[in-house]
Amino acid sequence: MELGLATFADLASGISPQQRMRNLIEEAELADQLGLDVFAIGEHHREDFLVSSPAVALAAAAVRTERIRLSSAVTVLSSDDPVRVFQQFAEVDLLSGGRAEIMAGRGSFIESFPLFGYDLDDYDELYAEKLELLLKLRDATHVSWSGRHRAPLRDAGVWPRPVQEQLPIWVAVGGSPQSVVRAGTLGLPLTVAIIGGQPERFVPLVELYRSAAAEAGHGPERTKVAINTHAFVGDTSEQADAAFAPSYLTMMNRIGRERGWPPSGRHDYDALRSPRGALAVGSVEQVAEKILFEHELFAHQRYIGQMSVGAVEHRDVLRSMELFGTEVAPVVRAEVARREARPAPEPSASQPA
């Protein structure tokens, strides 16, 4: 299993944007040094998050890292231009020597729509249309295309081209059946963000995705699944809670007030942090067990943890990353490899061979 980290580069602590950018690049460098597989940066257009253009931050990370794959988390494709998205990530790919990925989503915040002149009533149509164009741009240098929300292209050449023959494009979802069916039908890898409740409730969504992919004739090599949750590793369970819980609850309540959610308290946090909850927070053993529990549910190929949440101290994030890379990752990788090497069960006497 691939293991990685994602961040929205939260500014809630009052840190200056300049210092937060320095911290962000330090996180990317450490993730690379730890041998993690992917580092992903989110896109937002609001004062409490740093990065409005993931490709710019990823380009900086590209020249300071050597091996780790670099992805958005997510690119809000509905309110962006697919030509510019492709060009920018092609440049990240060139800078990184072929390590760029795009995680395309519709976005969980809506600020970018009025900012760039889009109507929220067109929310899904914008995404579907722009994803179609992005895939065409990935697959051919010269593209002819027309749609409702963008000027048409007539045998338009789009440069630069990336190092990779095909830039990896993942579809990121938060729970929409329509989105997972689209990803499966197109044969695109899927990232599922689990930010609340119990992971089990997402199992039907992943099954729907794999069913749609199979019906469209796409094999398992094209239909990878990634699970993305909030995560934090401490030297002890109590240390993890002390460093992570206050900032996590403050952030979730800040967002919750905007969306009309009821307030969350320590009882809610403890439920999410329990063995069957969405949070992968605790000691090395607890976090490894949570990731492996999710692997039993989803048989996914990638896990991405989001650690630098809210006002969690930078030094605590770096320590959590270190524990994740040096202690959690080896346990998870070894156990997943053992599971995948297990022979298939022999048919019983009552079953046909």
C-alpha cells in the first residue's frame, strides 16, 4: 500500500503566510526523506487556508524533493480552466522528473465559484464538462472540443507536455454516488475523503465504484482506491490527543458554524477516535491498527493522512510525520503485503472447483 500525507496549510494559529509556506515545504521535504509515497496540497480561496494554487506550492516542493509523488488535494476543477490546470501540472511534472499527479474534485467550499464567475447551479455540470476536457488534454497534444461553459478548441496544441506519458488524474469524492460512478465509468482512480462517522458507511460507495468500472470494462489496474482521513501519531495515545484534539475540534466547529452543523465536543472526538471511527489518531499501534482496519474494509491501494490540521503546532506535526514514516508505515506495509500474498481459499467439497 502507498502511504502519504495531505495538508490544507491551515493559518488558524495566526502564523504568517510566509512562515506557513516555509513550514509547508519543510513538511514536503521530511515526507520525502521518510520514504513516504505521496505528498498532497489542497486548494482553497479563503483567509484561513494558505494555498490557492496547489501547482505553485507543488513546484516549490518538486525542486526540494527527490522521490515522493506530488499531488493536489484537491484541484477544484469546476471553477478552474482545464487547459491551465494541465499546463501547470505538466510543469510540476517536468520540475519533479515525472512525479506530479492531479486530484480533481468539485470542492467542499464554494468561494471559488463567485470569485471566478461561475454559477453554483451548474456545480456538477461544470465538473463533468471540465473533467472531460482535462482527460482529452492529457491524452493528446492537439485537441478539438466544445462544451457549454468554455470556449471551444479547434485542433489546439497544448504545451508543455509532461514527463509521464499520462499525468495521473484521480477523482476525489466526499460521498456522492454520482461522482463514484463517473470515476468508475471513466476508469479513473478514486480518492474517498472520510472526515466523519464510521468508515463502514463508505463501503457501498467503493463497491459502487468498482462495479461501475467493471461494467465499463476497466480492470483493477486502472481502478485504484485511496482513503483519506485526518490522522495524527503521538509517542503515546495521550500525547497524540493533547497535541491534536483541541485544534481539530476548533477547526471542525469553525467550519461547522458556517454550515449549520451542531457543535462538536470531546465526546464526539472520542467517538471518532475509537477503533471504528474515522480518525486515525493515537499511538503508533493505534494508528497502524486503524489503517489496517480500513484496509480490511476497502482493500485500497493508497492511504493519505491529514495531520497539520487547524492550529496544531508545527513541531508536533513533524514529530507525528516522523512516527508515521518510521514506525507506522513499516507495520502497515508488511501486513498489507502479507495479506496480498495469502493464497485464495480452496473451494469446499460442495463448491465447483
